[in-house]
Amino acid sequence: MPTLVMSSTLSPTASVLPTLLIVDDEEGPRHSLRMVFKKDFEVYAVENGDKALEYAKHHPISLAILDIRMAGKSGIDVLRGLKAIDPNIEIIMLTAYETIETARQALRLGACDYLSKPFDLSTIREAVTRALHLRRISDTVTDTSDRLKALSAQLNDSSLKEEMARTTTEIYAGALHDINNPLTVITGYIEMLTVRLEGIGTLHGADLQAVREDVGTLSKQVSTCSAITRRYLRFVNKRSMAAPEVSVNQVLDDVQTLTRNHPSVKGGQLAIKHLDVNTAAQIGGTELIQVLLNLCINAFQSSDKAQTVWVTAERFDHKIPTETFIETPSERFLGLDSFSNVPPVVALSVLDQGPGIPGEVLARMFEPYFTTKGEAGTGLGLAIVSRLVKAHGGLVHVRSRPGDGTRFTVYLPAKEPSGSDMSFFRLTRYKGRVLLP
């Protein structure tokens, strides 16, 4: 019977221990491995491959340790069978008769490690720890994929389509446009992970940490997709929302992370100037990320050359002098009539080094479906920016002169962080001044 004992050695926060399957036709190694790992895993040890595969058909297995040479099915046969049942099982192979060809075959079939008998305690524990980290990464990727599939099913559900059909085309198209940005980032990170993991049997050190960070970004992007979907469902159903707020510096850091592998960057870079003293903007985090992502991606797309796009943040503790805001052929303002000009106010600016915007384009650029990108553009990005900013009492200012780049500035009502939020704001405080060029 499996041995089930709680431990903090390998899984300090786990409420249910992962299952470790041991397959060896010698009692000595089976007993030794059972004793070594009984506090960290639910251990199930069997003497042949048939029993192992039968058990795997009916029980979830996290890791397996297989002897290669056994009576009946060989360890390679069991490896192949376990991977057919669950490709995510991480498998360590053991052998007293090591050959290069056997090792290559095992790794080619998906084994994560290959150890020679006799092994010492530290070596086997290190191998199992690496395998467990790989399994957790695999589980996170699988969970992210499942959530994406569920989100796709939700968007394609016939009842949702009928509900969307009762609203304007702009809402439906806007939802798809907003979701496309995080999905593009997800695609980029998945391609990076695929390249990084191709042909690798084990991960450790900096490589393991890099994969963990990429998987964390994937999970965060799926959450962003889900939040966008919920936002549009509330819009469709006309449900009221509590007054939102979000840390400005945290959103700036998130936008920098999300653009890092976006294809529109084209070898350029995003430079960030944080607030000296962090402040809460009175807008939802997902909304503000979408506003800045749309503006940043447009900025990178303004030129075929690699460029530095700046995002700067500034806080005003006095009213903005809107009486001086006058539209000209090179400047536009959206939301002046509804702007909640009560201090404090935060101003977020996106500056590019592109060729500038002609006056005739500047006059129409916030119209839904107006685009200068041909079939590659939807004409929704800036319309979404305008709608979201105005919905939260904000103001959009765009200034552009041909040959002199473009600057978008979004003004939003702000507030001091509440006492209960102080620990969060200390974690996201200003990280050092960056001087503008």
C-alpha cells in the first residue's frame, strides 16, 4: 500500500502529497527509495512494469523512478507506456549497465534524468527535486492552457454571442481587440519556452528560474484575458461596478514586462519613468494596462525602425489648467467636458520617435474603425483608449508634428493609498529616477 506522510522537505505548502511511482524488480532499491521519500511523497513501489502501468491507468502520478533492466517489460517499455498515459509524468531512469545509446533513448522518450547505480542519497534527492520542479512547471502550463480553452469556449458560447448581438458591434469588436494584446504576448512566451526547452532533459539554476518567470507571465496574461472578458460582460449586462483603483508604478512595471516579447517592438525598447511617490489611479488595473498597451504598441508601430518608446508618469497636486487646452492642427483633446479635474491627478505620457501624424489623420484617429494600417489594422485601439479614459473621468491629449514624433498623455483622477493598502504600495514604490533624453 502507498505510504502517506506529511513533510516540509520538498513540498512545504502542499496539502496533498504528490505521488511517486517506483519500479524495480529488486526489493533492495525499492525499499531504500521508499524510505528516502516516504515523508515527501505518496510512494507506490512495484516490482514489474505491468503493475506500474495498471496503477498509472487509475491513479495520478507526478514522478516515477524506473530501473531500466527488469524481468518482463524493460524500463524503456514502461517509460513509453507511462508517457502514453500521461505525458506530464516526470521520469528518472536508473541503471547499473549504463550505455550512451540507452541514455539517449531514455531522454528522447521524455525521461528528465538518467542515473547510474549505485547512487548516493544526495544525488537521488537532487534529481527528484529537479523532476518535481519540472512537473510543477508542466502543471502550470497545462492549467494555463485549460483556462485559455475555457475562455475560448466562453467567447464562442452561443448564448454569449446572442447577448453580444443585442449590443453594438463596437463592444464586440472591442473585446476581441483587447484580448488580442495579451494573447499575442502569450504566443510569444510559448514560442520562447518551446525553443528553450527543446532537447533539454533537465533544468536547474538560471534556466529553471527563467522558465518559472515565463510560466508566471503566461498565467498572468490568461488572468488578464479573463478580466477583460468579465469587463465586457458587465458592460453588456449594464452591471454597476465599485470604484476601482490601481497602483500606477505597478501597472508601469507590468506594461514593460508585457511588451518585452511583443512582435511590434521590433528590436526596440520601452523606457519607464515611475512616479517619485507611488499613487493610486482611479481606474481598474486591466483597463489601465489596456490603455497603455494600445498606446505603446501604436508607438512602436509608428516606425519600421527600432526605437525607444518612453512611458512617463507625473503627479499633480493642483488642478490641471484645462482653460489653456486649445485644439490645433497638431493637438487634440478628448474628454474635456467630462474630465474630473480634482487633485491629485496623474498624467501618463507615451512618447515615440516616429515620423509624426499628419493633421488629417490626427483629426480622425479616435474614430472607431478608422485606420491607416490597411488590412493589418482594426481601427479600434485608440477608440478603446478614448472610451476607457473618459469612462473613468479622464482626459486624453495627443500632440504630434510631422518629423517630430508623437506624445499621448492620459490624465486620470488619483488618490492616496488607503491605510490597508500601504503594504502593497511600499512593495511597488519608486525604483529610481530615469532622466528623459
